[in-house]
Amino acid sequence: MPASRETASAYSAPATAASAVEATHAVTSASPADAATSASGTPRRVIVIGGGPAAHRLTDALHSRDTEHTLSIIVLAEENHRPYDRVALSQRLAGLIDLTLEPTAPWDSERIALRINERATSIDRVAQTVTTEAGVVLEYDELVLATGSSAPIPELPGREHIRVYRTVDDVDALVDELASLTVSLGRTPKVVVAGGGLLGLEAAGGLHKLGAESAIVHSGGWLMSAQLDEGGGQALGRLIVAQGIELHLGTRARTILTNDDNSAMTGLQLGNGREIGANMVVYAIGISPRDELARDAGLTVGSHGGVTIGNDCRTSDTNIWAIGEVASWNDRCVGLVAPANAMAEVVADRLLGGTAEFTTVDDATKLKLSGVDVASFGDALATTPGSLEIVYADPARGLYQKLVMTDDAKTLLGGIFVGDATPYSALRPMVGRELSSEPAAYLSAAGAEAPAGDELPDDALVCSCNMVSVGEVRSAVRGDEHSEACTELGALKVCTRAGTQCGSCVPLVKKILEAELTASGQTVSHALCEHFELSRQELFESVRVLGLTSSDEIFSRFGTGRGCDVCKPAVGSILASQNTAYILDAGRGTLQDTNDRAMANMQKDGTYSVVPRIPGGEITPTKLAVIAKVALDFDLYTKITGGQRIDLFGARLEQLPDIWRILVDAGFESGQAYGKALRNVKSCVGSTWCRFGVQDAVGLAIRLELRYRGLRAPHKFKFGVSGCARECAEARAKDVGIIASDNGWNMYVGGNGGFQPAHGQLLATDLDEETLIKYIDRYMMYYIRTADRMQRTARWMEDLEGGLDHVRDVVVNDSLGLAAELEQAMLAHVDNYEDEWAATLADPERLRRFRSFVNAPTEPDPSIALVTERDQIRPATPAERASSSTVLLSGSRIPVRKE
């Protein structure tokens, strides 16, 4: 078919493309024939080849800045989607969510035509035309290459079985194939991901969450070796392995192993000689710039591929530009959002007569990989001569934090954070600047706090993806005669673009917003999330006053949309705190996390732990015998916990009802080890036996545990009771600590262990038991009503104006007149308490939740592998899983290696 010729002043989409657009996104490819012209006449014709994030950023910049209508633009996107956020592909893996980039206004402009599902096949630099796969020839005055990159696949035997993780269609295909494999195999498929970088870890983590048995093969000696040093990579590796993902480091795949007729893969042979089983292999080993069009057109390319550009992002042809992953600047192609956006801004400025330049690559990264925070920025690998490295490493907690400083330890050069990336957002803008404190003071893992947003200079970059400075955010919050003040986070993100791409800078943007509002005397919004304008405290009171009992009522009355992982658990907690209805009934199950839905704690290998309640640590020999029998009958690992309870590990989901039926019949209750509720009341032996005890610590501990069991709160909480001042129960490390005196009980509040430990503070002294319980009722209900979501009692008291003094006024002096109301609310909980597992066992419908597989309710999960150690079971390591010495445990399908 002969090619048809179009000019950029008349380019409505061909019928085939238009129908595809209509079927997917209902995009209108408006002809720019009616576009206004510049003062010089006809608009200049700009063609953008590529429909990814870089093309979107360029088009949006031109749409907003070309106020004189000097340009008409065609965007050729070969995918059947509008430009979407590739950074968020892992979210697509978790569910079919829309990743379309905002704003979408450019696609409705008469001056811009987006042609999806239309691939450019050639460039004629002499005629200044682009030919598409449909045979259409388009004329241009300026051409921008934004073709991005592809996922490289090596030449090795069996490569036809390799899958990639690069586009939305790739991700959707992986999800479908994984589901198909699960059905055809009748078991959990094993997926091997080649590549231990950003994309590889995202793919492995996402597929693992979908139920696959995941493994990673990486040529480097540690994960993310391009962004992390060995310490950070090793820390990340430990965290990834702890989630059940195997690692094979320092080697590559050499051969794809298949069955006899080559219809399906069975495994991989690695460069180190090992063979590992696999039903699917996904390659994510980096990027290959899509520079075929440029090469064919005779443009200069880099030594490692990519179209060579200068600081103006112009190629070797003065009318052709390149941006994003296809552009080779200083002989380097970068697969990150921030440099692509910066290049797009430079080209937009140049096309409109500016002189902007691209002068540096910001390769800072921050993301949550498989639930693990990872970040690196600046000179993370300390390549600067004479640089110093300040490191905090805690392997037991999976933490690694490093700052790279100049040789005088004053100027920040870069950093790495694994396990806790809290300081990243505030420190990254400080690269190249002197820190006001000792470097170690900025490492949160060591107990420090990064500088607040209002301490940053105006010219510091807060959002590298969109090149937004701290000063721009502050100006947007203040507003001026030309623009309204942006006083809410959502509006601030829209008007500045900060936080709209990868989202890692949102916490810092929020800090700056709150600091500016506070400085100007305005009220700071404490909205729960984007779906609720109310804070948690306001929402709690609204639900209480109106007597709402379902999430549907709450979302209908106060929220928007379907909720998120921030507000849904908060709503569930609020409902559970105010009524004692079964936690998973009436749609409340969808609000809970995995542990609450299973009413047990999920462990690293997918099994669960069972924790019966043992009030005050007191247990009869008869009940001990029941626990021992359960552990023997179900072959569970047994551990006495720090909370004076017995934890049974290794139970499969479908076994939980059988285990709990035995325990409930013996008089046990759920120990609430999984919920944001009372965990335990720890006690010493007290005056009953101890010669130093002055009060009955065990008796009080049992009374308190039976009173507050099952009480849902913003966060978990613990009590401790010590029978004398020797403090054997460590009561001052608990949310409520009680220490005996000769005259009664001393009550301490706000103690926390965990990541940020805090000692309890003395609230009242020499209390009799009834007064003590009244004070605890008031304290706990006041905390439940007024704390923020996921806020421990120590942090809540720190945030309260007046701190301990305010709490004392409310709890002891009844300064708010709420004492009777708070006590009554607690009494309602006590009177209506029902053990969750007893209620579950009494209802066959509720028991239906406890199945490993929907179509095989009693079939055990075959992916669980255990070994024996010290006469008990534990999860197998990746190396042990691969051992040929594994055997089936008698009566089950759980592989167990006998030592």
C-alpha cells in the first residue's frame, strides 16, 4: 500500500488507530488544523515519537507554556495506552489499577494529537518526515525522540520461554500466566527473576505476593549493586530472604531447562553449575535504549547505545532532540524518572526559545521493595576523593544507614538507607551543603531525627522528579496576587507537581506545608488521608456520636472512593474500638490486614503462629499439657515469649481452626498477638511467693488482662505489673506500668519498647486497686479517642499540648468532664467481650476463610518447607530448599529435611 502523506497541521488518527483508542481510553485525536497560529503565521510542527513518561512530561510542559500557540504537536505512542507511570508497575502487579499519568488535559487540546497504538517506522531527515507502521507520512519542523528502552534478553538456549517486566502489557501477561500455571500444575509455581536491581526486586516481590515461590538470580555480589554498597546490599539481601525469596548471587543463568517437547520450562542452569527448578523466568537485567530509528536515520549514537545529545538535549541533527532513556548524555543512558523529566523540561524550554541546559544526572532512588524501605542518593558509593563514610548497621534489625561526607565531616555528599529510609526526604535536598549537626545525629536508626522541612534553604530541591525547589513549595503555600494559596496537600501537589511522580518526597512536602501554615497562623490539616478530610480523632468522634456501625456508612457519610491502606485499617480499628461485633463480619474483614483476617501472625514462610492468652503469665500444669499436646500433634515450633506466653509456630492456615478448637475447649482464648490491641500484661511473681514483694502482682495482672483483652486501639499496647520497686516485670517499658509500693500502686504511662523506646512517666502514686483501674480506663479510652492512626502511647503524649500534665489533668482531675463517659465506654467493652476464636469456631461460614486453596479446602500448601533444628522445626533456608535430601513429612505434603 503506498504511503499517505500528512502534515502536522492536519493529522487526525487513521481509522484503525482511532478505533483502538475508542476501545481503550476513548481518546479524541483532535486535528490541530484549527489551532491558533503564532504571530508569524502557521504553528511549527512538532512530532514526539514515544508515549512514555518523558513524552508526557514534554507535552504537558509545552501545553502549559505555549500560551501564544506557536506549536502543533503529534505524539506517536506504540502502546495501546495513554502515557502511564512505569514507576508504579508493581502496583499494577498487585491489581488492575489505572496508572495513567496526570494531567490528561494535553490530550484534550486542539493543538495536540495523541496517537496511541501507532508506531513510527522510519525518519527521513532530508525531507523532515516520519513514516508510521500504517504507512502515514508526517512532516515535522522539530522531532523529539522519546522512544525509551526495552528489556534486554540474552542469547541463550531456551530464550523463547523468557518473560520480561517492562510495560503494563508485560505485567498483565505475567499475572495471567501465573494464574494459569497455578491451575495446570496444581501447586504454587516457582518463578525465577533474573536481575537484582530495582525492576528485578519489584518483579520478584510482586509475584511472591501473588503466591509464587520467588527466587532472584543476580550477577552482582549483592542486590542493587549499582545503587548500594556491599553493606547496604547485604542488609537488603537479608531482609529479602527473610520474606521467603531465594537469592542466587554472583552468577547468571546459562540455559533455560525445558521438558522433552520444549513446551514448558522446568528450571535454570546457572553459571556456577547449579540447577534450580522454575516454571517461569522473568528478565529484568537493565535497559537497552530504543535507538533503532536514530541509527537507521544516521544519527550519532553512544558507545553503549542511545542517541548522543548535548547539554541542550539536541542530537547530531539540529532539528532532532532526544529525551529519557533513549538519550545518551556524556555517553550514559539513565533509566530513572528524574533525569527524563529534566531533559523534557530542557527541550520544552528550547522549543519555546529558551536556553535551558541539562547539566547533571540526579540518580537518587527511594522505593519500598517487597515491603522494605530502600534509598540511595548523591555519591552513595563514596567515590569522591577523601570522602568519609558514617555508618550505622544493625544486622539483627535489618538496618543499614550511611552518610557520605567531605573529609571535614561537614558537607553532605550522599547516603544509603536500607530498612529505614526516614531521613532520606529531608537529607537528599541537602547534598552539597553543610549539615548543622554531627552527621551521626541524622541517622534515625541511631535514635536521631532528620532536620525539619522549614530548616531547608529555598533553593534546595525537594522533588527531583519534577525539579521543584523548597522555595517553590513555600511560595505555593503562601500564594500571591496572581495565584491562590495551596493550603492542602492535594492542591499543593497539583500546583507545584511535587510528589506527583514517584511520591518519595511527599513526607517532606507535607512538612513544609505544615510549617508554612503554622508560621502564618493558619490551621494545619490533619486529614486521615485523601479519602477522608477528617483526622482520625474527628472521624472517631463522628462515628461515636452518630452510632455508625459499618464501613459503608462511614465511607458514605464522610469519605470518598473505596479507601486505601491508610484509611481502611483506621476505619476498621475505629469500628472495633466502639462496638464488640465480630471483627470480620459485615464487610469489616476487607478493612483488616492479613494477620487480623487470619487471627494469627503470618510468618516468613507463609505459616502462622498461634498464641493462646495466658493472663499474667500464670498457667496450670493441665493447660501446659494441652499446649504441649497441640505442639506435638501439629508438629509446631514452641517458644516462650518475652510477654510470658507460649508461641506455637508453623501452623498452616487450614490447621488454625483445628488447633484453636482444642485450645478453646481447654479454656484458652486468643492471645491477640495479631491485632492492634492489648498484647499482654507482664508480671513478676509478686507478694504471693516472693520475699521482696509488697503487693499481689500476679492477681492484679490477671484482673487487668481479663478486663482489657480484645480492646482495639490505634496501635498495640502492653501492660506490666511489678510487685515491688525491684521492677522485675519491666513495667516502665510498657504503655501502662504499675509498680507496687507499701501504700498501694504507682501508675506509669507512655512507656514503649520497640524502634523508639521510651520510659513510662509517673502519673499517680499510692493508688488502691479500684482507683487504679478507673485511671487506666480513662487513660486508655482517652488515648483511643484522640491518638492518630498507628501512634504509640509515647508518641501520642509527646504530641499532646501539655504532655503528661495534660494527661494527668484529664485522667486524675477530670479537667474535661469526661471521666464518667470514658469509664462507661470501657465498661461497655468489658461487658460485651467475646473471644474471637470461640466465635469463629461456632460459625461454619466464618470457618470458610481458613483454606489454603479455594478449590482444595483441606489441601496443605506444598510450598512450605521445614527442617529440624534442636529437636524442633524451622523454615528451610533457600539452600536447604534446593537440597535433594528433603523428604515428605509423614501424613502431609510438607517437605522436611532430617539432619
